[in-house]
Amino acid sequence: MAHRDENEIVTCSSGGVLLETLAAGARVRRLRVEAGTGPREVVLGHREVAEYAAAGDHMGATVGRFANRIAAARLELGGRSYPLSANENGNTLHGGKEGFGSRVWTVESWTPDRVEYTLTSPDGDQGFPGAVHATSAYQVHPDGVELELRATCDAPTVVSLTNHAYFNLAGGGSVDDHVLTVPADSYTPTDDLLVPTGDVAPVAGTALDLRAPTRIGTAVRRPDDDALAAPRGIDHNLVPRDTGLRVVAVLEVPDLRLTVRSDAPGLQVYTGNFLDGSTRGLDGAPIRQGDGLCLEPQDFPNTPNTPAFGSSELLPGQTWLRRIRWTFEPLVAGAPVPAGS
């Protein structure tokens, strides 16, 4: 039966994968998988629901109505200009002050290996036109988790949803020694407020050239790349090759590999630059800068105001759909082994 309870922890599992989610933000609270040396917690989370709102880090949440940034908190759509909720340096980040990640969603259905959350956002919510009905569904598989994000509307609007999980495949500490590969030849440069300039530039010669396996700590500490100064590390939208559901990122530690697949055009790579130790994780330890890595499939930031980036418009009668898959492989001495072995 559909219900809403912001404190309820919904647990789903399959094989060696266990997922805990919360209706508060339709968020991932805990994700445990099999690494080469045994079970491992692989995402950051907080102990209490109230900590998520206080932290403001969007940890594990389904974010929207429009993920990432919209410049000057203003939307141009259908010949009209809509002032939006400004919540970061005069811009709109992840849907505004009360974006989807801060709402209590409804548990629409729940089985041992799947949970589906729904949310209705009214016309004018955070300034956005049109009412939106959104769905965030998590399907647990023996080798990972598949997310399906959907939305419909009753008037023209814009939609881009994603998940804001912070990964740490080592189970704790810094992600500096994680190795990241992103098959992207280009990215969208940003201004000092982290809003895309409207250009698409090659990653070659920058810290964002992650086409070959790259140690995260090496990438974020490149002294010759001014693009890392404002975000204090990597907080950029990369443009993975190809379209449709394909590999957009691979993250590794010696005994575990995560492969991220999505049909989104962009991928925000965020190295947890603004985590400051003021909040604590599920284990009670402070969550510090660089303790987690976000890999957020998305439409390009500020697409609604940047025609060159395409369109994020959703019309009545259409269904917006995005798929994200997290696949985990236990490794032994750098080689994959069958799950459960």
C-alpha cells in the first residue's frame, strides 16, 4: 500500500547486494556489495534523517526538478521568463531550496528486490512551470542496482533527474587512491560560479582527461589546471561518447570495480570538494573533503538556457525517462572473479 514516512528505511536485496533507501529524498542510505575480500559498504550516508537536511550535501538523493545548475535562477521557456528559487551563488542548484531531494516521497510499491517512490511537484514549485509527477525506482540485482527515473507533466516544463550518491569503494577514508576512467573526449567549461559557459571543449591536456585510468588524487591536484580552482577539485560535466545506454564511467580499487551505465548525455564528476567534516557517516566518522565521489548522469547543466546544449523540455503527453545502472565486480589481484565466489 502506498504510504509516506520520512523515517522509514526500506531494505531491498538480491544475492550479495543490499540496498537501504529513504522516502526522504528517495535517497540511497546504504549500499553493501561483495568485494574481493568480503562485504563492503560503498556509499556515504548519515545515521539520522535530520542530518541529511542539515548537511545540504544532497547525499544519495534523487535530485530535481532540474539536476545541477541553472544560471541566475531564471528559466527561459516558450517565450516566457520564469524566476526560480536561488540556492547557490544566485543560481538554482538541483531544483532550488526545496528541490526534489529535500522532499518526502511516497513509497508506491515495495518488493524484496525493488522499491518505487513517487512525488508530485505542483505548478510553480520553486518557480518551475507545470505540475510534474516523478518516479524514482530502484531494482536490486545480484551484481548491482538499476535506477529508473521517470516524469510526466501537465504543462510545458523542463526535467532532468539524477542520483547524487557519493561512492567510496574502499568503505571509508579518502577516494584519492581510487582509479577513475570516463570515456569522454569533451566537457563543458564553467565560469567562476560553476555554470557552463555554453562551450564544449576537448578534455585533452586538462585534469578532466580521464579517458585512461587515472588516480583521482593525481587528477584533482594538477597545479597547471585553473579549471580546478573555483570548485576546489573536479565538479564538471563531461560528455561521454556515444548515445543510449552505455558505459559512462568505471571506478576501481584493488578488490572492487564499479561500472556506471546510463543513457544521459552528460556525466557530472564531483570529487566531494565541499565536504568539510561537519557531518558524520553511518560509522560515526566525520565525512571530510574527498571522502566520496559522485558520478551523476544528467542533461548538461543550464541546458534550458543554452540552445546549443539541446533541449530539456517536457511536454504534456510525453514521458521523460532516464536509466542508470551500477554494476559491481569483486576483484582479486586486479582480475574479476564470479560474484559469490
